Amino acid sequence: MKSFVASEFADFITSVRTDQISAGAKRAVENSLLDIAGLCVAARGTDYIAAVRAGWDGEGACTAFGHARTVDAAGAAVINGTAAHGEDYDDTFEGQPVHTGSVVIPAVFAACERYGRSGADALRGCVAGMELMCRTALVAPTAIHKAGFHPTAVIGTMGATAGVGVALGLSAGQLTQALGIAGSMASGIIEYLAEGTWPKRLHPGWSAQCGLRAALLGQHGFTGPRTVLEGEHGFFKAFAIPEIERDYTPLTRDLGQTWLMSDIAFKPYACGTMTQPYIDCAIKLSKKGINLEDIETIVCNVGEGTVHRLWEQAEEKKKPTTPYSAKFSGPFCIAVGLVDQAAGLDQFTQVKIDDPKIIDLASKVSYHIDPANEYPRNYSGHIRATMKDGTTHEVNQPHLRGGVHEPLSRDELAQKFAANLTFAGCSPDDMRAVRACCDSIFDAPNLDGLKVFRL
């Protein structure tokens, strides 16, 4: 009998017990929850979250993190997913640009809160969804981006479906149908790059609620193609350029032995993943004590695959028109790192993109495509600053800080969490209550503890 990729994954993931999940995978989910919680609350006062809340009319008893008003499960998934990813400060799968936690955690938590599932169910669901996202990202690296789609958006719909399906206890057959349905719900183009507008922020939240819908449909008998991933008209036919070879083996290889989501990376900076090593370089250079006004030029060695994200169109990248656009500008991120020696939420504001000192430095930054650059297998940074007197300074960052080679510790993630809640104006008591919930929720009999997030 022919084996279908979706059904093979579903057969495995629906049979996994909590005690069969590796310690690394459990730790990744726990860390992701802490990170996502802080990010959601930090974004509660933003204009884009206000727009999403105002534009969602579903009523219910589910928690939108940081908000007193409750909504239906789909609304919680949309609001929390959008907030988690809104500042591009959320976790990512190293080597492939997919953000797992901001899609899967909002979807799974909304489902578990709505349908009275346990913390253990939520843990299993989060592991399932995050693992499928990571594995799917390896089938045709860079091909989805090059086709004009946001990988987190389209892959996230599949991951959210798996996560919700496992959390709600769907059978393997039901989950296979749900994944087949999810393929027709996936969406998300990258034209947001043109003007620094908001759709990218919405993508994880939209994927989260699509996953919720697909899982419920599959649970109740709606059918979908088992060939959704590898089929002639399937997921990778629709969302990936054909020139890059597909390898479907990562989707099912070593299931239960290797948990790829154990190695998701957590960001130290509030901007695009590809920029992070260059900010490290900029901060290292600034800490050398050089006079920034004496910099003549800065040349960055980059991977070809980053050019359309970080370096072009040059006019927008050197002088971003919005704070959000600045997050995906190599020149701006390097400049703000040089000036502030930081790149947190406070560095991506209207004040910063209007700062003449930062914009002058950004205008001096250019790039050179390095054929030896390992992107996307490895995210590294290299900058060479030439001073007005002709002297040069070169700085390297060999890998993504926060990733597998130099992971952020639980204490560092807790510091980031605290900084984000402080940014949101939370009281110390609220911070303690939210942190305690994050630390204990996966051992709880239900998700009633999320009420502490209704700030």
C-alpha cells in the first residue's frame, strides 16, 4: 500500500506520549512559551494589535494575552499569533526562516482553553506543530521564499493544524484529513517588503486560526487529500519554485529519535533573523571605542539569499520609511547597533528612523555577495569598516547568537521576558503572576491559569 507523507507523520505524532518526547523538545516549548508570553504582552498597546482586535467580532471566553477582553478561540489565535510575531522578536528555526512558536503556541493554547484540554495536551500539541514546521522547512530550502511566499505563513498553517489536532486528541486518520484541508487554507505573500506594511505581522496569527479550523473540520469528518504535501498539485507545487529540488525524507526521517524543534533559536534582537549576526558585529565594533563620525564606509559580506530581504531596494533599506521596515534593513540595523549598542524594542521606533546620526551611518553601509557565505545553512555576519584616515576594522560573527552554537540560557530568556513586560508597563505583581503561569501551565489539569494574562 502506498504511503503518504501526511498520513505517515500523523500516524507517528498522534501516538506519541508525553514521556516519549525528548527533554530538549520539552525545554524548547517551555522556553518558547516564556518568550511568546512576553512578546504578546509587549505588543498589547500597538496600533496593529488595536486594529486586529477592533476588526475581530468573535465573542468567547478565550484569552488574548495582555487584554482584559476575551474572544472566541479563533480570535485568540489571531490576536496572540499576530502579537507574538509583530515585532519580529520571536523564535525561529535556525537555517530556515520559519517562526514556530508564534504560530503553534497561540493555536494550541486557544484550542486547549476552549475545549478544556490539559497542560500535557498543550505540550504534546506544541511539540507536534513545531516539529512539523521544522521538518517541512527542510523539504526545499529557500524555494518558498523565492516563490514569493512567507514560509512561516504557509508552513505555519500545517504546523498549527498538527498542533491543534494532537492537543484535541484527533485520530491519525482525522489528522491526515485535517492536514489535507490545511493545504488549501495556507497563504501569505511577501509583498509587505515593498513598503514596510503589516501583513507579515498577521501571518502567524492567521495561520494559527486556520490550523484551528482545519483540525476541527478534520475531526468532524471533512475530507482532504492525503497527498497534500507531495502531490502533483500539492503544497510544494503551489508554494515553492520548481528549480529547487524537493526532498521529502526530512518529514518522516528518524521520527521519535530526532526532534528538530529542540534546536529552535531565540532572538536577542527585535528584528529579522538574518540581521542578527550583523548587529553583533556592529556592537562589537562600537565597543572598540572607534569614533563613529570617522567611518567612511562599511561593507558587509552577505549570502545571496539575503539580498532581497536585507539590502534591496537600497533606497528603502538605507532610509526606512517605517519602524517595521527598519527591522528588515541591514544598513539600519548595523547603524543602530553602532550608535546604541542595542537592538531591542526601543531601537525600532519613529524616533530612531528619524535620527540623523543613525541614518547617516546607514547611508555608508553597502554589501558584497560572498560565494562562500553559508546562508541558509548557517547565519553569520562580517563587516569591514574603513575610516577616513584609511584604516580598516573587520569584525566577524560566525553563527547566530541564540541558536544551536550559542543558545540563550533560561535566565537570558527570563531577562528578555521581564524587559518586554516592563516595556508594556506591567506591574511587578503582574509580571510574577504571568511568569508563574508560564512555569507551571504544562503540568496543570486545564488552562484556566491563563486568566492572569487578562491584564
